[in-house]
Amino acid sequence: MKHSQPYATPTNLCVAPRFGSGRTGVCCALFAAAMICAVFVSLAPAEPTPAADNPKALAALGQGDAAFARRDYKTAIADYSAAADIDPHFEAAYVHAGDAYLATDDYASALGQYQKAMDLGNGDTTACMRHARCAFQLKDINTAMADCNKALDIDMRCEDAWMFRGDCYSSKSDYTTAAADYSEAVAVDPQSGATWYAAGFAFVQAHEWQASIVPLSLSIKLRPKFAWGYLERGFAHMRLKQDDQAIADEKTAIALDPKNWLAHLNYGDVLTDMKNYAAALAELNIAVQLAPDQAAAWNDRGPSEYYLGNVQAAIADYRKALSIDPNFELAKNNLKAAEQTLNASDGGNNNPIRIRQ
């Protein structure tokens, strides 16, 4: 019986979200929430470079920054606008105004302010990258990628541009190209665990299992308490039929994050592959308990039930998966196979041969 292969999900990266469909979409949606938070919630106004010659403009900028620090974004925007009125060539006034709009989730207004800063052509990557993030949030991926290219034209060692362009490629499901961009980011800062993780994640999404091992291992070395690194590497080991390494990684992920349903799911899937169905069922029960709204959790529990002879329970799991995601082809195929077994066995008490791709 086929079971889905879980793509693990990164968190707390300061880059843009990934999107996808089906099983990949599960991890990408979780990834999105964490990175939006990292990029925008902690946003602080950029440094005022270059400085304005007009002291009144600088004073207005300072007042705006003080209001920003108080989270009085309306006042901050008014002060930054005043600074720009005093000195229309004051790039920082536009960038800071964009940051204030971002803090209120007004991406369209922020985009306009960053565009004004970019039009001044002062050769700074800050406005380009903030503009890129706004465009991404407004689902204008092509503009976001163009902004990253502009930033790289200014500074080929702009790690943020390589990372974010990789995210743009990921949003287009071009994970191979995304991995190449993340690798460029790693070359700029080889001590960034988040960057190594992003590269490994992209290789996993591209189904390049072996290629993902090294970047994920380096990510783990730099961030040994980050559960998702072990979860991803464990999944890659599972696909490479390296069961012992996969189990070790998934156990570590669970120890670091006991409520991570994907870690329990991955661990259960490895045990299912090893035909240790009873132990697999215990882990997959936890996955279902932690994530009852995830079709993959129900689908992946089905094979253990199936091979333990509980064909009716497996059928119930596949039907539940399809009630959550009616387009889940793997669950459809599993349901069909289980129903055929049930009909042929007069009650489903036999233990049928496993069906795997």
C-alpha cells in the first residue's frame, strides 16, 4: 500500500515563504507563516544612508524613528513624509516610510515608497530588497525577482538577494534553480545555518536526496537545536533507503520538538518501510492526534493498519484523507487497493502484499 512521502518544513528563516500543492503544500504553508513573521514583524527602519544635507529633514526623520519605536506608525509616516517634502532626494525618508507602511501590512503603499527610493539611484540594496518583499506579498513574483537582480547588479555579494531570489524560484516550484541561488548565498556567508538549511530544503523539494545531505548536515552543525534540520535530513535518508540514519534523525527531531507531527509522520513512514507495522502505527497515531486536519497524516496511517490486517480501519483512514483533500491521488489509489482486498477476503482479515511505487 502506498504512503505519502513527507516533505519537512522549515521555520524561523528570515526569507520569503514557499508555496505548493498537495503534500509539498503542507510544508510550504507552514514555512510561509514563519518567514513572514521573521521578515516583517521584527522590521526596524533602515539606517539613513546617505544622510540628508538639510538638518530639518534629518530632524523630521529622527522624529519619525522615535514614533516608529513607539509603534505609532501613523505619526511615523507623517514625519517621514515631512522629511521627504523638505528634501525630495533624501532616500532614507522614503525607505523608512516604506518600513512604517510594512509594519501596518500596507504592502501597496510600502511598495510605492521603496520605488521612490530606488528611483533616486543611490546604489543601495536596502530599497531593492524591501521592494522585492512587498512585491512578493502582492504575488508579483516577477517584479520581486527583478528587484533581486537589481540588488545583485549593485552588490554580487548581497546574501539577502541570493536568498530571496531562491525563494522566488521556490514559489515557482523551480527548486533546482532555487538551490543554486541558496548555494550562492552560502558562499557569501558559510556560517549561516539558515542559509545551509534553505539549500538543503530546496534539494529535498527537488528530490535530489543525496545532494541535500551535506547542506542539511552543515545546517545541523551550526544549529544543533533546530529540529527541522534533522527532520529534513531524516527524510532524505529515508528516500535513500538509509533507515538507521533516518530513524536517528527523526528521533532527534522528536526529542527537540515532541509536538512536530511531521517528525512523527516521517518516523512512522520509516518504520512502515521496515515492515515494523505495530511500532509505525504508534507513531502515526501521534501524527494524526497532532494534525487531524492533515490528509497526509490519515493516508500514511493507512498502510500500517492495512498490513496488520485491519483493512477496514485502513479504508476509514483513506476516506478521511480524501474528505480533507478530495484530489489526493495517492489516497485514492490506496483506497481502491484496500477496498479490492476487503472484497476479495470476505471481511478483510488477511494480510495482503504491499503495493508500492
